[in-house]
Amino acid sequence: MKLTDLLKTDTKAAGKEHVAEKIMNEPFTEQQLRDAWNQYAEQRKKYQAEFQMLSQPYQLNDKQIIVTLLSPVHETMLDNIKVELAGFLRDKLKNSNIQVTGVLTQSDDKKIIYTNRDKFDYLADKNPILKELKDRLGLDTDF
């Protein structure tokens, strides 16, 4: 086998892939996307965390699907299945331009109160007179 033979077969294969891309450019509706998305989510149902993430709302901007992520853990999970998900959607919807991205939303979760100091600070924020009372009586919040 000659080196030129390898180059010739590579250009033929590249040409076939290019033709395949042109063929897979069919338009799709939001309902078709929703059906394909739900079908993929059902396949991932045994992985509860992934299924929950895929159940979150998403937005469609042209051919880009933006998934709303609630935590950095969801971001990692999406990164792990993004290629498979995009491939599944491209096959089902016959459109090779579909892209899947995730956007991490900031949640308004308040700090979780664990220690006695946290409890006191939380209550003192609600009622500032508690700080004055603590100082006058010389009390220690870390008991």
C-alpha cells in the first residue's frame, strides 16, 4: 500500500461525511424536540440525578438548546452526557446543527444554620436588640 493510496481514501471518506452533514439539516418543531428530549430522559431514568436534571426546563435558541442547571453537580453531569444527548437529538431530529449547553443559575438559598453562633447571628439579624443583650450580660454564643 502506498502513502498516496491512504490520502485518496481519506478524501473520499471526508467527502462522504460532508454530504451526510448537508442531508441532516431538517427543520424541527419544539414539540418534536420535546418528544425526543423526553424519550432520552426516559432512557436515563435509572440514573435519578440525571433524570431530574433532564426534567429541568430548557430553552431553544435557533439550534442551540440551553439547559437550566441548579448546581455545579448538574453541570458535571451534563458535561458527562452532553455528547451522547446531542448525538441522540441530532439523530432523532435529523439535524446535525443541534448544540446542547448548560447555564448554571444562581439560587437564592440562604446559608444553612449549623452552629450555635450561626443560630445566634440569624436571630440577631431578625432582632438586633439580642446583640446588645448579649454584650450587656457578657454571654458567649459558642457554648
